[in-house]
Amino acid sequence: MHQITLAVLVLLWLITDIHVATGTCMACAISGTVTSRRFHVTGYSFKGLYREVEKRFDVEEITGAEDTRPKERGTFCMYMEGHWFSCHIRQEDRTPEDPVADLDVSILQNKLLEPVLGIRDPKTDGRIDFVGGIRGMDELVRRCEQDCAVAFAMYPTSIAELFAVADAGLLMPPKSTWFEPKLRSGLFIHEI
């Protein structure tokens, strides 16, 4: 049994390295309405939501041909109303003693999604939809033009963060990992 567990962990480590190396990320799109260029999400205008984000994170607009993917841990990108923004988590919001609360996705949930947008449970709230990293940043733009008002792209969770959570005996938050390429399920079901 220990050999199988070790093999799975090594395989996860290899896949996570591929995942990080390709620069893919988990992203979510928040439902709202954009009609006649009027933005609305949970009672906020575009400027209102931007101000709320700016209160909680250091924000700068991404202009021109810059890459819109998050570049490092502690950053996420936000898209709304045709604009990309790079959002940086402030150092005072880091909690290294709690590996789950210190994840970028947890900070986004605890500082913005729940208190501002009212999304208490991202697993069950119908206003949030998760978009896999393999679909790319263009998918977030498409979703915001079609049926969502704002999208967030997260920097990939590292294998060190995953192990820190596991070593503490805790669970990862919903949709906080996205592994690519996907494993064939038969690899783990068939007896060897």
C-alpha cells in the first residue's frame, strides 16, 4: 500500500511540475449582467467593484500586449468590462502558520468573494463557474462577454503548497488544484 501511495505522490509531483511549467492556471468566472455596456455583479457597478478590489489588493491595469496570466504566487488577474488587472496579495494578508489560509485561492475567497460578492461556498454557489487552465485566458474573456461579469485567473498551486496542506492534515479548498495532463482513471483502478 505504501508503494502505491508513494507512486501516486511522485506522479502528482511530476504532473504538477508539468502543470506549473506550462503556466496554466485555475480560473473562475462570476455571473452577473452586462447589458448595453452597463456592468452589474451583486449590487456593484464596474467602478464600485474595482474600488472594493483595490481596498483589499494592490491593483494595476495590464495594458497593451502584456501577458494576462498571473506571473507568480501572490498574484491573480481579474478581467471585467474589457480590462485586465493584475492584483497582488498584500504581505499582511499572508498567514504562513496556516497552509490553507495562506493559499492565494483562500485569500481571494476570504478577502473578496465572500465578504464582497457574497459567495460563501464556491462549491455550491451558482454564480461561480470554474474554467480549467487548459482553456486559456481567452475563455475568460469569452465568458465575460457572454454570461459573466468578472473573471479571476489564479497562479497555479505549487506542489510545496499541496504538501504543506497534506502534512498539516488539512484539505485543499474547492477547485484549488488543476492538474494537466489529466491521468487516465484506469491507471488507479486496475490491479497490477
